[in-house]
Amino acid sequence: MIRGVKGSLLAAVSLAFAGCAASGTSAQSAGDKPAASAEKPVKFNKDPYPSTYHAYAGRPTAVRGVTIFDGEGGRIDNGVALFADGKVVSIGGPDTAIPAGYDVVDGTGKYLTPGVIDIHSHLGVYPSPSVDAHSDGNEATSPTTPEVWAEHSVWPQDPGFSRALANGGGTSLQILPGSANLIGGRSVVLKNVPARTVQGMKFPGAPYGMKMACGENPKRVYGSKGRMPSTRMGNFAVDRATWAKAAAYKKKLDEGKPVDRDLAMETLAGVLSGEILVQNHCYRADEMAQVIDMSHEFGYKVSAFHHAVEAYKIADVLAKEGLHDRPFGRREPDSTPEPGSREGACRGAAHGDADQRRAGVDLAVVQSRQGSGDRRQDRQSEAGQDGRRRAVERQPVQRLYAARKGLDRRRADV
């Protein structure tokens, strides 16, 4: 019996690296000064860099005799998969008819899965090999830089893209700025295809995300420069002042009043309107709860917490908010860990999986490894329904530990 494959899911959000933060010299953000005076209301183009992506031409192809994992928990032995026009047409059992004109590939002894979405990637903005000339993931010159767009840093020829496709099966990626800043800028969703420009990779119709970070990275980066924020209370003070300014800007737009065009405020107004999705780097449970309160104060929604190693402590709060949780594990702790930060990711994430799933939190747990030219990040199946992405990637020791803590062994062993 043939089963049609559901459309690809875009990732809600996911995971940043410990070493995302970078140093830089102090400078004013574009959000600090208006660009130009306006005498009458102006409507700005919300998509000035549109996607030019198109699927590459291909021949209709059938793979038969293959073991198929459909991404929704199903398995088909000796299955048949049909592909045409760059898409999966259908999958089914051995009795599935193969239309005339299809090239047939023998998949005996092989496995077929949906492509995976890397929901938190820095490919293109931190290309491989890692050199300063291509290190473009953090605009670490102001703690709030919502005006910057990750796509303007993406190098389409980053060798990491082809490695992610060949070695990891990654077919789509959300490229995020790093976590040096409280507000790091816009993310972009890409198809993992060869292209000369980033626009040739942009996933048509994908919403923009906006990277935020709380906790140790922003206060460390800017505290070390002798400027605010240098504490967690400084983090929130800067965030709240920025959101207050954005709310006033949006109010003028909504009332049709003239405004000075401000690229930073445009992005934040898009967040407040629900058009741009917040992807929030955060580790500690108390900070996540406070960020949720801040979102209520200013009227925006956090789409996902990334890393979120203490999310299990507030699973009920996250579920009530309809939030996604993207914790991760590391094989080795940081050399100077902070309590509740990355060094606890492995044990914290594994400990909390079962509790969070019982509470109804949409969860993906991954193993993240960081190194020169080798950044394995949050990945999950493109197949699935109603946004519930359940892929889990673990090292063997983590699988055993997770199963021992109550996580279903099949999920722990993906």
C-alpha cells in the first residue's frame, strides 16, 4: 500500500555552541541611531533578498528492496520509494508499483530515511577550515544587533555544506548568528544545495528567526570590555530597554505615523508582530522562566529555547507556553564551566527527557561536537506531522544513561 509522504517541516528552532561568542571593539549598533528622517509613513519591503532557489533537474527514480524509516516511527522492510521532480512521490511495501519510465535502483541491504533538518547551524557563517577571515557569526560590537542578518555572512561555498549532506543527510538548515549578543540578528533557513549565492539556497517561504541569548555569553563578552551588560541583571535591563523601544516603534507603525527607518527596530517589530520567530539560547531554568515573563511583558513569543539543559525543571511551564526545547549533550565539559551551563548538558538533558515528554514539551536532544571545521549540530527529521520532531542523536554511553533515566530505549538509540 502506497503512502504519500508529508511535506518537509521547517525547524522551529535549536542549539548553539559554547564557543559562539567572539570578541570585538565597542561600537554603536544601528539600532542606536535612526537612519534617516521620515515625513510620511513608509512601507518597507519585508523581503528585499528573495529566494531564487529551484530544485535541480533529475530523472524519476525508484529505490526498491530497501529498508525505509519514514521519520514518524514507521519501518518498511523490502520497501519501495519513488522520487520525481526533486521530491519523494511515495513510499510503500514490496508490492508498490513502479511507473514506467522510472530508473530503478536496488536498495537491498541499505537503509533509507528522510532528509534531516539541522535546526541550529553555523555553517556558512563559521565555515571550514576555521580561519579569522571567514569568522562571521557574531557581530560582537554591541550587545543588541537585531539589524544584522545571518544570510549576509553565509559563504555558499563552505565545504561544510557538502559534508553535512554526504555524511549527515542534512537537506535543510537554519543558519543562526552566534551567542555573543543578547540579540544577535536574524537567522535564515537554507536548502542544502550547491549555489553561487545564498539566495540560491534560501528555503522559499521560510520565516525568519531572530537569535537571542541570555546568561553567561553576553555578560562575559561585554563585561570583559567594561561595558553593560556584565551581569544577568544587566542582560535583562538591556533586553527590556530594547523591547520598550521596539514596542514604541511598532506602535507608530500600527498607527500609520511617520517613523525614521531603523533596520534594528524593523526586525524587532517583526518579532512583535509574530512574523519573525525567536530562537533563544538559554541554559538555566530560572532564566528561561524570566525570559518567558519578559515575552509576556512586551507581547512577543519565544519559539524555542536552545541548549536548555535545565528545561526539565520547568517542563510544565514550557508545555503551557507551547515552547520547543532543544537541549544537547557534549562529550567533554568546558574548561571553565559555570553552574547550570554546558558542562551539565549531557547529564541534564538525559535526566530531563522523560519528564519533559510526559509534560508535553516538544523535544530533540543531540550530541554536539565543536572543532575546527567540524560542527555537528541540532538535527531532526524533515518527516513528521504538526511540528512534533522527535529525533535524538546520542553517543553509546549517553544512550544507556538516557534509557536508564526513563527515556524510551528506541528514542535513545536513534
